[in-house]
Amino acid sequence: MVKTESIRDLVIKEKERITGIVKAQIECKKIEENEYDRYFNLIKKVSNDFELVKTPRNIIKNVIYTHKNNVRTIVDKISVPYNVCKIIYKGKLPPNINPGFSIAVEKHIKNSRYGWSDVDLGWKLKLQINFGKEFYYKSIRHFIKKIEDKVNSYWTTYNYEKKIELDKKFALEEAKKRFNPNGDKRFFCTKDNIEITTPKNNIKLRYYVTNENDKREVSFVIQYIKPDKNLPQKEVDELINFIN
């Protein structure tokens, strides 16, 4: 029969083993947090568009005593707090745009050319955009330039699409004013064209919108006219003259 004191000694020994494991893990977490702090402080010297977020977590390990019959009993629990860190972009973005930036501070481990061993290139900023290729940076300016270039591309796309929508709206409103005085025609507008449908014909116009000196103007060019086969030529000619 195992003495109570012997069981106590085994539990203390197991607790010391688990404590050593947790201590080693916490030391790694502290080193990682220090690297996040170091890189974020460097980023702040160049840009205010980033934020370091720290979320409290705990490493929890059970101390387990195993009886002779392999029955395992939890006799203690070790819990040590640490922080999960991440850097987020908080700069201005177009509406409803998720930049897709995943920013971390990690050790850059690179496979050797011949696969004999991995090469530790030290702690770096790691950037991944929309789950694409991972980029590692020691240069803060190169890292920020990569972010800014991507943000600028989002704004370029947004402004282009916004201009298209404004042009479409303006062209459609002008077309209705010019070609639908009686309100009996149906209009369908796309990026470049407007289709006008009446009981007697179908007209497709290409529109061009200009904006000079804050004055927006639109011109229309006939793409085709599909008149009803019974429509007299005189009315077709009148329709063309009316649009032109």
C-alpha cells in the first residue's frame, strides 16, 4: 500500500514539472509581447493609423495524479495570465470595406535552400492581405508603404465606382427629361448605355458624361433603333431627329 506521504511527494513532484512547463511557456509569451511593444513603438514614430490590442488570457494546466490502477485524478490546477497581442489598422477606409490586413509580430523562420535545417531570421512584422502571400518586414517604412499602397487602391476603386454611379444617375435623369416628356417610355441604364423601350420601338443610346469647372454635362449617341415593323419611315426619321 502506498503511504499518504509518498502520494503527497508524487503530487508535489508532478506540480513542479507542470510549473516548469508553464513557466517556459509564459517566458515565451513575455518575449513575444515585448517584441510587439518594440515594433509598435517604432510604428507610432511613423504613423498614427495603427493600434496595439492586448487581450488577457490564461495558460491553465491541471496537475494530475495517476493511481496504480491508471485512474487519473486532478489534484491541483495551475493558471498563469498572459496577453494575446495583435496590431490593427485604424486608418480611414472607404465605406463597407474590410481591409483584410492580418498584422503580427513573429519569428521569421525560413527553410534552407537544401532543406537541411530552418534559418531563424529573427523577430519581424508579418503582413498578410486577404489570406494571400505573407510578407515579413524589419523596415517600418516599407511595412507602412505596403499598407498605404493597398489602402490607396481601395480608395481608387471606390472613387471610380462612385463616379460611375453618379454618371449613371445623371445620364438617366437627363435622358428621361429629354426623351420622355409624356412619361410613357421605360428606361434601363448600364455603365455606358441607356435602353429606351416604347410600344413602338426599342432604342439604345451610348452616353458620355463630362464634368468641367464643376458643371456636369451629358451627350447621347444612338447605338441602334429597332422600330416596330409597321412603324412608318417618317416616324422613324422623326424619332432619330428628336434624339439627335
